[in-house]
Amino acid sequence: MNNENNFKVPHIIGIKNMTEDYIQSILDEAFLIKRNPSKYTEELKGKILSLAFWEASTRTRLSFESAILRLGGRTLGFSSQVGTSIEKGESLSDTITMLAGYSDCIVLRHPRRGSAKLAARVADKYGVPVISGGSGSQEHPTQALLDIFTIQEFHHRLSGLNVGIVGDLRYSRTISSLLFALSKFGRNTIYYLSHPSLKLQEELEYDLNSVDLELTKAESLSDMIGDLDVLYVTRLQKERFPDPMLYNKVKGSYQIQKDILKAAKSDLIILHPLPRVDEIPYSVDSLPQAKYFEQAKNGVYTRMALLKKVMKFNLNK
């Protein structure tokens, strides 16, 4: 049994501590599932997945729900605190304890940093895996899996890539997970571009100094666009801004205009974890480089592969 996060149960808390082989095994399984999804309709028959979402979600929550249903399992849970005992003051640990008794795996999204790790420690006592669906502004590991799945699908490799990341680098949890994931597969060059107030957090920059990535600060999108294999765009994380005035000041700072993409490689792919606000105009959707909706669809296949791997570790439960 893989023990990627130093727990007895195979929790998925972050990409940082996963091995290349473990990640690639999930990607390989996801490719097989995407090729023939009907083959897997009874893989998790009788299993129940809890979806515990303290924060809003469309793609993460619904793709996990789609994944478990396609595998023959079922789902329960909540998509906000409304109507739950959390409104009455129930602690995270007590909620996780209850869900561990009701289901075989828990997907958690929570606004507090460290929440996924705490949940995993609680659920570990009951032999129930926890998968982080986003923990504060830290990591979003399953988003990174579908991101690199999409990159590998279109470029057939995960090394020797020029990847541009644009937007909110400070508060976007998808960025850290993507960078750690790419660092597992060999040398990649990362060009990053953001407003000075939204640059990479110092803690993340420090961690990235010890991995196999070349980080290059870009001055403008036009300076790097011609070199890129992947352009990864994020929205400004308005809900994480400590000051609404700062958000109003920087919103709209980096928009991917159609004209600037004329200088891009023909095989450039544009990714976005979604939802978008105004950083990618709708006019870009018709371009062959726009792969963000296919990326979102790939979330079902990668999460099917992940659930199959994680939930089958203890078939007797």
C-alpha cells in the first residue's frame, strides 16, 4: 500500500510528498478509463463517498460525484455549512468522525490551512481515506492531477516544457500543486507573471528552490508567449483577499487577449482551473489552443482513477 502522506491510510493531502511513480500510476489509469469508461462501472459497487464542502465548488464536487457514480458507488454529503451541525458550532474533527462512520472515503474542501491534514489524522483512526479538495490557500492535489493529465494528453510528456503561469500566484492553491507536480517529472521551465502584490508566497518560493524547476519572472505576457508550451491562467481569488480595495485595484490586471495569442506556438495549450471571471475573454474559447473545458472534463477520469486506487486499499471495510 502506498503511503504518500505519511499516514497508514492512503490519504491524498498534497502533491508535494507524492512520488513520480505514484502520480504516473494514477495518470496511466485515468488514460485507460477515458478510453473505455464503461469497463469500470462496478469497480466501487457498494462504496460510499462523502463530499464535505465548507466552500463553494462546481467542478471539484460534481466531478467527484460523477466519478463515484460512474464507478458504481454512491455519494452523500453537503455543499455548504447551511443546514448542517457546523452552523451549531460542531468542530471539524467531530464532523469528520461522523462522516468516517457513514462512508468509505471523504473529500474535504475547507477554508482553513491545515484542515485536510487534521481531517486525515481524525479519519485515520477509522481506516477512512481523506482526499483534499482544497485546503485554504495551500494545495489542491486532485486539480494538479487533472492539470498534468491534460498536459500529458496533448504534449505526450511532462518534462522539458515551458509553462507560463499568469494571474493570482499568491492565493491560488492550484498553482503550488501544479508546480510541485511538474517538479516530479524532470526539468521544466516556469515563467510566472502577476501583479507585485500577488506574487508567489515566500514560503512556496523557498520550497520550490529545492525541486527541479527553473523559475523565471516574466515582465509581460508578450515577452514569453512565443516560448510557451502551456499557458496556465488563474482568476484573482477575491474570497481570499484581506482587503477588498486591493482586489478592486488589481482586478483585470492580466487578461489573455486574442491578439496576443497570434505569436503563440501552434501547439500551445491554454489551461485554467476555472471558474473564470474576466481573465480569459469568451472570444478565446474558439481557438484551438483553448483546452480548459477539456481539462475540466478530465477531472472525472483522473478522480475515477484516484478513487479506484484509494478506496480499494481495504476491500473488507
